[in-house]
Amino acid sequence: MPVSSEKSRISLYHYTDFNAMRGIISNGEIWLWNLRRMNDSQEMQYFIKELKSAVKKRISPDYYARLEGLFIENLRDFDKLSSYASCFSEYCDDAAQWARYAKNGMGVSIAFDKALLEKIGEAGHAPLYKVNYSENCDALEIVSELSTLILSDVKNDSPECRQLFNRLVTSSPLFKHPSFISEREYRLVSLPYDVSKYLGEPHFFVEETNIKKYYILKLRDVCKNLSIPYHELFTEIRIGPEARVTKDVLSDYFASTGMEELCEKIRLSECPLRRF
């Protein structure tokens, strides 16, 4: 398939370590992690809380009990649900993200072609979304729909309510607390329902003190199905400011794995990150 010119290509950046880079580039896979186990303690909860506050602004206190009952009835299993995601940033060579996600700058940043990533996410059942950092949900259409439901005679467990709350749950991974706005995040996100149906069986990463559940999006396989040359997915590989890996070594590694096309895309970080 034709690929856009280098000047017109928009990139999204995935900060990680070299072992994860190997999994992405050599194995052709990217792992989607449980959002409820990431660094935002309010993942998926923040949207629910702000949505409820926005609805309260549209109804009288007489209906607050009805609002609470509606949310309780339709979110009984919410705490058991989780979306799985892989995260990207609009920002290249960002000090905070080197420190937070790339082993204090000792890792690597992989730049993905945004347009191709969107196509792959859609085909791979993990669509790419931009994260919303709004301080409130007042202007969202779903707030009007919830307000209308609360003021109606529809029962809390009606099909209309179930359908609306299913939409609410699937939207919850796309909202984060405004304090994270500096990350300018995009996500490949699985739906919280029937994850295994679309991404296969879960995998488990065992650490000394923890076990993390994740799913695999097979990037190389999806690229093949879409007739996208795999190397075209990557626009840049940037070595972290504190990494011990040199351009020559990384170039030799890519050549050894049959990804010679990436050798010309290697860059060094210009970030003056200092570890403390």
C-alpha cells in the first residue's frame, strides 16, 4: 500500500525498555496492560465520578436517589471489568516520560506512524483513541441522555438503561484526571467486554513481587493482513538519554533480525535528563 511522505507523517511515541522493544520490533507484538493497574489510581473511575457530577447539575435534588439507584443497578460488575491498553504520547524526547516509562532514560522511544497505527488498531480489535483530560463532563451528549433517563419512568434495569451504561463503560478508559495532561496520551484500547474473544487468551508476566495480566496485539500479523510493510509502521527509534546502547550496536541488532530498514531511523535523545 502507498505510504505517505516522511514530511506528512504524524508520529506517536511509545516509551519503554529495550526488552519490550525487542518484543515489538523483533517479535511483532505489543502488549496491552490492565488499565486499572497503571499509574493513575483513578483509571476508569474518574469518568464515572465526573459523569455523575455533571448529571447532578441538570436535575433537582429530588432525583438524586434515582440517579444513585440507576448507577448502582447498572454498574454492579464495573469493578470487575477492565480495559487493556498500550499507551503512546504525542511528545518526542520528553523528559518526564523518559523517567517514568523508559527506565529513567535508560530505555528507548519507538515512534509509530499514527495513520498506520489507527488502521492496525481498528483491524486488531484495539482501536486507537486520544485520551480526554477535561476537568468535567458537562458538555458530553451522554450527560443529556442520562438526565433524560432519570427524569423518565424507565426502570433502572431496562434495555435502554443497559445499552446506555454499556456505552458509558466502554468510554471510561478514554478519560484521565487533568493532572496527567502533560503526557498527551493516545491508547490502543480493548473493549472491557469479551477481551479474550478478540485478543485471544490472556498472558501473565511474573515478577519477584507481582503477577501482571496482559493481552497481545499481534502487530506484524495485522500488518500482513492489511498489506502494510512492517518496517513502515516505525518512523523513528530513539535511544534514551541515559542508555548504554550505542547507535552502532542497535543498528547491528536490527540488521541481525532482518529489520535493516530501521537502521537509518535510529536517533539519539537530546534530552539533558539527569538521574538522581
